[in-house]
Amino acid sequence: MASKSTEFSRGALATKTGVNLETVRYYESIGLMPDPGRSAAGHRIYRSSHLKRLTFIRRSRELGFTLQSIRELLELVDGGNYTCAQVRDRTRSQLDDVTSKIDDLRKIQRTLEAMAAKCDGGSVPECAVVDALYTP
């Protein structure tokens, strides 16, 4: 049996990884996290492999990977037959998505700046920003 230092409750696992407890439950329910073992009393026992996997998932989410993309990455890793090129290709795809989102955010920024610049801040009920929001 593994030492107690490599066994965690769900709460301890959440704390160690910085993932919300409910998020851990959700990842289990959708199959991203494997089911933990159980103690004789029926309590969930998480091991270092769970800690490592949850860290992988959290880090991937921080980098903007979708849950489906994470599932696909984990399937590669779990199968053990992946190449660095496969992971690189998925990473480049994610980079393309992030770059596109940055471009979209810059467009939004320019639009908001232009709208705000048209507003004179007066107390008249007419507002250039509101008018712009009504404009298709």
C-alpha cells in the first residue's frame, strides 16, 4: 500500500492543484479524471497520479485549451503512442486560436475606444455610446 503522503482526499487534491473542489467533481463526471480508489470505509483515495493529471488539466485550461482538446491530449498521453510532433501540432493549433482571439479583442478594444471618444460626458439624455450600441 502507498504511503499516506501520496494519498489525498478530494479536498486535499483540489487544494494542492489550485482547482476548485466542484471542478474536480466535474472532471471526474466527464471522464477527464479517472475514478479514484476507495478506502475500506468507502472514502475516495487520490494518488500522485491523480495529482499529476489534475495539474496537467489545470495547466492546459490556463493556456486556453478546451476540455475536448485536453481530452484528446490525454488520450494521446494515456495511449503512450504519441510523438512530440503530435503534441506540437495541437499546441500550434491552440496558438492559432489564441492569436485569433487576441486579434478579435484588439478589434473590440478599438471599437470601444472609438465609441468612448465620441462621448462628451454631458448630462443630455443622448449618448454617443448608447447610439453606437443601437447601430448594427
